[in-house]
Amino acid sequence: MIAQAPEAVTAEGPLAIICGGGTLPFTVAEAAKERGRAVYIYALSGWADPHRVKDYPHRFGAIGQLGHFCRFAREAGCRDVVCIGSLIRPALSQLRVDLATIMALPDIVAAFRGGDNHLLSSVGRILEKSGFRLLGAHEVAPEILMKEGALGGFKPSPRDEADIAYGLDVLRSTSSFDIGQAVVVADLRVLALEAAEGTDLMLERIADLRTRGRVRMALGRGVLVKAPKAGQDRRLDLPSIGPDTITLVARAGLAGVAVAAGATIIAEPQRVAQAADASKLFAVGISESGITR
Amino acid sequence: MIAQAPEAVTAEGPLAIICGGGTLPFTVAEAAKERGRAVYIYALSGWADPHRVKDYPHRFGAIGQLGHFCRFAREAGCRDVVCIGSLIRPALSQLRVDLATIMALPDIVAAFRGGDNHLLSSVGRILEKSGFRLLGAHEVAPEILMKEGALGGFKPSPRDEADIAYGLDVLRSTSSFDIGQAVVVADLRVLALEAAEGTDLMLERIADLRTRGRVRMALGRGVLVKAPKAGQDRRLDLPSIGPDTITLVARAGLAGVAVAAGATIIAEPQRVAQAADASKLFAVGISESGITR
């Protein structure tokens, strides 16, 4: 894990953002604009907020319409591309394909074998073959990365710290299998490990398991731990948390959330801190070296 | 993993079965009776089938009533004890305790820190301190273990075999963390990894993720893989499958289920084979050495 935030890419020139769901693409767009870059948004229909894209020159498109995207980005004079926002892994049969996509088909089919990591790094290769430079959102807007230390007033107890260290060990051992980036640990017991369901549904499961009597841990015990996978293409898929994560952590009855500092995207840090304080939860960025065993 | 079924314990003398939910305790009881052993059932209230326990000398009790159980088992002249059947990990606050349990309290409190494995091996130590010999259900009834090869007419394809090998690798890497004994892999992608939810809820999750569009795999792809954890106390907690597992595997849209031969309990093998054939699924017992990489 990287503990340090990378330097912002200061290169000039317009930036194309392939824009999924949520507010994060607009945080990145604003940060890039403040650095003096022109921003063009390729809005993925059904995902990108149709109201907020209006603030930028934009075009709507679908995943897989590589030729359509390339024309849009080239017309705008963009070489740099950032992909950001929520998305669900598409099914091959649901992709709307155009000619350029069909030309890239061997890469795309290969991308659909194996885990998310594999899918995403293939996206990077495909864009680069088309003459673009794929950047991580945190490279154009380093302020979206979680820093070390607590957001808000609560901090992990020594027991929470033991659960965090255990959770990091679990994530380290599973990351080579391209499994999810999150785990819930309480009293050194793994309650849930994320795979295809994603972090939100995993947290809802903890609340559900309490209702069903399968998790009978006292309220206020346990930690959500998030960290990037080993060998993950960080330009495309850093773990992220936001205010909704805190709401779900509270509903799951946990003590807090710990994420890898410098390698986790934090959407709306002020709202995260407020939500954590309101629920008496901690939200901390941790560096590996900061964890005692 | 053990590929060979252990020899049955042929020792004479009456057997006490601490009986949880499901039909498996009665399969074990019948097998022990056929071998000429008297069988006494300590039925866990709320779990043990109250109708079927009537076929045996029995007493109802609750988890944690160690003194009550010990009196029952000693009166019956039992030295050997088997714990078998479904149960949910109890909360310390919900245990009904008696004096003998309070005497054993330091062990019991220790048992509630850490994962299931840790809990279960502590149960073994507590029973042995009380003068009993804890046996695995498969030691008194080896016929409950899954054998190598397919039950029913369907077999894994080469693609399924690759998913099975991958799943076994995942389980091997996570088992030191005392996480669950099951994983779902499709096209070399981990869709779900079991922790506190148990296998049934994990399979329901796959069906749910299809509905939500988060898993868009074609139907008939993917495998449920089950294997015991490393260092697990096999007297208490071998993985198991039964006809209901097949129903859930079918609902999840998978191709089949693969379990560690000689180290997985199979409840009602004929019904498992029928259910697998009816859903065109495979159900195979595999030895580690039988898996090609």
C-alpha cells in the first residue's frame, strides 16, 4: 500500500472524464478545472448524474462504445482520460458495441475472464492502444485521497486496532485472488469478506445477520477495513468510502471504519466526519507501518 | 485435506449424541445403533427435531448446560460424545448456564474470542476436562462422508475444474484466518466467500446479486467449493452438504458443487444425487491430488 499521496499531474491540456454514478466525478472535474484544465465529460447513460453533467461540455454514451468515446475525446483535443464513478460490471451480452469496440474485441473478451482487477487493467490497455493516456482520478485530484489519521472526533480503541490489523492481514492474503477490497472483523473474527456484492451490500448483510441471530456481537464492536488489492491498477479502481458508507457501518452496529491512507478515495470528507461523529464511529486512514502487531 | 475415510471407531459402550438441528444426527444415531452401540440423545431445545428424538432415550437441554449434560451422559454410562447437527453460534448473554458451566467459565469466555474454529476446539477441551472423549460424527459413522467422484450423472467440465482448483486455492489461503469453508467461483472470478453468514445465505446472495444485476454470469456457470479449514477440529465442524444445498446451488444458477472427499459430511446422498440430476448439476467429491493446475 502507498502511504503517501502522489503528486498531482500538472500537465496542461484538456481532460476527458468517463463519468459513472455518484458525486465523485464532479469533485474530480472541479479539482481539474481549478488547476486550469478544460474538462470534457463522457457521461455513461444510466449512471452519470444528468443534471450535473450540464455544467460541462459533455456527451452521453454507453460502456463499450469505444469509437464514440474516442471521437468525442479527440474532437475535444484530450489525450488524458480519467474513469471515475460507480458502475456495475457489465455483461458481455448487454454491451452496446460499435466498430472500434469490435476491433478491440479480443482484448475485451479477455477482459471478461477473471476478476475485476483483470477487467479494469484491460480497459486501461484498450484506451492506451487507442492513443490515450489513462490517469487515476487521484493523479489529477490528489485531494480525493484519504489521509492518515481520524476524520471526526472518534478514534479506534486498542481492541479495534487489533481487529484492523487482523483485517489487513486477511485482505493481504486474499488480494492475490482479485477478491474485494473490504472485510468486517469483530473480536478477531471475520464476519464478512467482500467479493462480487460490493461493500454496501456486505455491510447490509451484517445488519441482516444480526436480525437473523447469526451475528450476536454487542453493538459498537467490529471494524470495516478497506485496502487496495495487490497489483491492482490504481488508475481505475481504488477503494472508496463516503457518507453512505458511514451510515451503513452504523446500521451494521460496528465501531468504525479503517482505510488505507493515500490509497483510498474519500468522497465528501466533511460529511464523512459529521456522519461519523453523529453515529459515534471512527473513520481513520491508516498506513501499514502504523499498525502494531 | 484427508482423502481417505477414517476407520469407524469400533469401541463398544453407549454413545451420547449432543443433537442440533436437521436429519444428520439421526443418520449418525442409526449408524451407531447398527454397529451395536446404545445411543443416548441430548437434544438441544429449539434445534433438535422433537419428534425424531423420541425414538431414543433422550433429554432436552440447552447449550451451556454442561452439568446437566454430564449428569445425563454419566447416568447412561457414556464416555464417548458426538456433537452433530445445525446450530448458530450462541451469544454469551443468551447462554443458560449451570454450575458446571460456571466452573468451566474461563474456557468458555476464551472460546468466544476469535473464529468458529477457536470456539469449537474449546468445546472439545471443555468436554475432555469433564472426563468425556469427544469423537467426530464421521468416526462413529464413516458412511456420512462424501467419497471421491460424482453423485448422480453430471460431471464438471474442464472449465468447472479450473474454477474448482481456483476455489480450493482461495480456501487454502483464507483458512488460516478461520473464515468459512465455502467459496463460489465462476470463470476464475470469486463471486462470494463465506464468513459468518454460512453457506446457505451465501448461495442466496448469488441469486440476489443476479436479480440486482451485480452478477451477470450466464446461467449454468460457476461452482460452489467446500473444504475444511486448516487446523480445524474435525470432530466438531466438518463442512457438510445435503439436498437443500443442491436446491440453493440451482437457484444461484451455478453448474455444480465440489467438496473435499473424505472430509465433508453428506446428508442423504441418494436425495442429493436425485436433486443434482433433476437440476442438471454435478455434485462431486474431490481429493486435492485429483485437481490439475
